[in-house]
Amino acid sequence: MFHELDLVLLQLKSDTIIVPTENLFCNVINYFGRGRLATRALHLFDEMPQYRCQHTVKSVNSLLNALLKCGAFD
């Protein structure tokens, strides 16, 4: 259901009332990692400031874990 997830993320980006937390992004990045979608995980990580959410060590670790699951590291 990655298409539906993309629709929810798109709505969150344009919504000014709801400010998503970093935990939400960490979970979505992990879902992308399990789905072997390394590019989408990296893209979401790069877009986090557009959702009014800043990167911390937690989101960086989630991204690294997702990339490892995808085999993105040689």
C-alpha cells in the first residue's frame, strides 16, 4: 500500500494544522526499507524539513537501517 502512503504524505505536506513527528518519518523510512525502496527512503529523509520536521540522530539511524535492509551499501 505504498501508493496510499504517498497520498497521506502528500496531504501532510500541505496541511498546516498537523505537524508530523520524527517518529512517523522513522517508521515510514523503515517501511520503505522493508519494501526494498531505498530511493524512496532517501527521498523522504531529504524532504523531512518540508514537513516542518528536522533531522536528528534517530532519523539518520532509521535511514541507515533502511539502506542496509535494501542492500544499498557495497
